[in-house]
Amino acid sequence: MTKPPTNRVLVTGASGFIGSHLTGALEDAGYEVRAMTRHPDDYHGAGAPVAGDVSDPASLAGPLDGVSAAYYLVHSLDSADFVKTDAAAARAFGAAAAEAGVQQIIYLGGLGADDEKLSDHLRSRREVEHLLGEAGVPVTVLRAAVVIGHGGISWELTRQLVAHLPVMVTPRWVYTRTQPIALLDVIRYLVGVLDVPAAAGQVYEIGGPEVLRYADMLQRAARLSNHRPLPMIGVPMLTPSLSSLWLALVTDVDLTTARNLIDSMSNEVVVHDDSILDVVPGERIGYDEAVRLALAQRDEAERAEAERAEAERAEAERAEAGR
């Protein structure tokens, strides 16, 4: 085991929604980044790709060797057995981090009151918080609700619902309160708690400046993206199972993920403690601006994909002409 330099960090889930943005932000902040992925040959993001899989404990020693801090950004929400799978992975990662001499683990979890009957999804997130630190590495936890940014599952559900539906049949969960947060603010907080001694072992709640119902989020996203209202028809007897089937039908989110998300939408997820602002001060991005940024990110991604496809087509034509 080598002595870790203070600026070398590991990001698990580096190719995912949060990780793909965090790696670049960490490099911009001057950190040496290792991007852990199961398929390093296919990785094209920021940081140096390293092979690793949290479900394979034997694969973790190499990526963790020589790093001072590690971000844990993985979960298996698309698995029917995600509670057991995520618990085993968190315990293995925490043990490997302790063995490697890691000084801080930073974990992005979920909001929700501990005295409330949490969904399996949110209860699993709480369990992971504890299991990551079971072997002794201090864990800094950031708890968030819906993250507004291109590629995020919860945001994609919102975007696709308002894009595909002229009118929405609304189950009871659309009136649950939540505190959405812009992707840029999540990244700012994740970078901001790194190497801060006072943040070690602490739990912080993070959110945007507004508490909204899911219905409010849908209505405002519809106005911003489609420039029209989204009429809603309440159907309070629509069960979670039927809601999941409906979401899977009108969006591209798979049924298992949809069901796990629906179960969590009955829990109020709002910030009750703003102590994160003492560690990482700054003005937070409002919901409408977060939506505009997410839509702009999507437009940019579509343009980049179109340019890539055109370049590949042109290259194929040149190769064909040269034969």
C-alpha cells in the first residue's frame, strides 16, 4: 500500500449521471482523479480510467491503492434485489477503503426523515451510509432529493412525462413535497466537502431554494419546455403497481426502476438542516433555472451526437471511395 497524496481521489460510478460531471469538476479543482468503471476501455470522460466493480470485492484494492478520498456514487435501483446487493457492495467497499488507508469516503444519499416510514429505496440509502463507514473510514454523507440535470433518472421521468402527455392522470404521490436541486449545485457540494476535516463523519442535507410538490415540478417543467400548461386529472386510487406500469409505458425507464422510484415518492423529502451552507456557502440555483440548464444540456448532447454520427458517416464514405 502506497502513501496517498492528498490530491488523488477515486470516483466510483464515473460514467454515470453524477460521476461523469464530478470527475471533470474535480480535475478543474486541481485533483488527480481515478475514474472507476467496469469497462475502462470504453470510458472517455475526465480522469484516468481504472477497472473496478463494487460487486466484486477482489477488484477494489487496485483502484483504491494510493488515494486519499473516494466518492461512492453507485446503486442498483434497477435490480429487484437492490437492498441486499447495495448492502453487500457498501460493506465490501468500506472494508477495501480502510485496508487501503483512505481518509474520507463521500456518499450521495437520499433525503427523508428518519422517523418517517421510509421506502425500501430510501431505507437502503440510509443503510449504505452506515455500512460504508463500518470498517472505520470517516464518511461524509450528502442527502439529496430530485437532481435536475440532463441524464438523471428522476429528471428524465419529469421531462418525458411533460413531453409525451397532453394531460396527466395523477396518483396521490404527485402531491408529495420535495426539494429539487440543480446538478451544478450537487457537484459544487460534492467537491466542496472534500478534504474538509470538519465534514468527516457528518451528514448534510442538500437542496435547492424551493420546496415543491411533484405536481408543481411537472407543471413548471411543462411551461418551460413546451410553453403550455399540463392539465392534471386526479386518480387517488391509482396504486403504486399501476403507477409503475404507467411510467414504464410512457417513459423509457424500466419497470423495476419505475416501481422503486414510485415507492419513494410517497415520502416527503425536504431539507430540515442547512448546515451544508456553513461548509460550502453560495447562492443556490432555483428550479426554473435548473430546468433551463437541463434542457440546454440535452440540446447540446443531441448536437454533439448528431455531429459524431455525421463524422462517422463521412469517414465511412471516404473509406468506401478509397477502395
